[in-house]
Amino acid sequence: MIDLKYSLVIEATEDPTFFTFFSPELEGFSGVGHSVEDCLYKAKWGMEEHIALLRERRLPVPKRNPNPTVTIKNAKLAGVS
């Protein structure tokens, strides 16, 4: 189990070897991975680093989500209806 502090959205891209991810609750936090599992791993540690950076800069840190969700979906393709 991966203990995430915030919800996470993982999006598949047109390139099957890349996924993007972001947290809708943690402004400015995003990244890329090569698989869903890679995104989960990178997000867990990336969130920790992002929070540390916010604290270092004395910026507000959102409260931890007691029940974060992980959503996996296809990325919205530009110009496709």
C-alpha cells in the first residue's frame, strides 16, 4: 500500500510509455512516470518534497486528506471532441 497524503490523478498519454500525474489538492504538484506504479511511487515521494518546499518558503500547506483517492484516466486530447 502506498500512503498518499493527497488525492492523485494519473493520466495515460498518447505515448504508451508515459503517464502524467497531479494532485488536485496540492497546487503546483505534478509529474510524469513510465507506468501507473511508477507514478504512484514518484507521487508519494514528490508530495513529501513539495510539502517541504512549501514549508521552507513559508507558504500554506493544505491539510492532509484523510481519505485520498487515486483516479486513473486517459488524458484529454487537444482538438478531439
